[in-house]
Amino acid sequence: MHPAPSICPICGESLTITRLHCRSCDTSLEGHFFAGRLAQLSAAQLEFVEIFLLCEGKIKAVEERLNISYPTVRARLREVIAAMGYEPAAEVEEGALLSETERRRVLDDLAEGRISLDDALTVLRGR
């Protein structure tokens, strides 16, 4: 079976599912059905979502699996969020995000008592 298209190849508008059929008992349902937000994604976006889920949402794992950078993973994730009809969260200021190494250093400093919890939270939140 082929995946159902969600965009009209003629005018570019969204398609509506109007008929469902059971191959087992030959029952058919007609009406207007919504396929869900995931049906609005392109094949490339769906592939990204599948990989993101397989990596359990760990951006570092997605980076490695797709051989792309952190900013590219974030950009694709924001694109998927928008394509599903949601408003992506506001971008964090440039440079405010910590690398994995910096984050681990802050957590190690906290564990060793070199910094306070408040100081660690401030750094981790990018303030």
C-alpha cells in the first residue's frame, strides 16, 4: 500500500479523507475524516520524526544518526512542529545554549560542591 497523500496535486490544498474500507469484512464508511496532524507532514518530515522517536528525543543521538549538527536538528524539529499546525517555542538567544561538555562540567561542579544549585540553574538556563 502507498501512504495516502495529504496535499492535492492540482491546487496544493489539504485533502480530506472521505471513504474508509475494511478489506477483511468489506465494510465501507463514507464521510469526512481527519487523518491527524502527522498526516500533514512530508515524507522527509515523517522520517525525521521516526528517527527522533527511535532516539527517544535525545538530540545528540539524532545528530549522530543523521550526521547533522545540533542547530540543524533543532531547525528540523521546529519545521515539523510548525507543519503540524503548532507554534514552535521561542528561540533561545544565540550562544545561550550549552554544549554537552559544558553542561556536564556544570553538573560535575554542582556534584562536587564547587557551585551552588542556584548558580548551576542560572548557567544551565542560559542566564
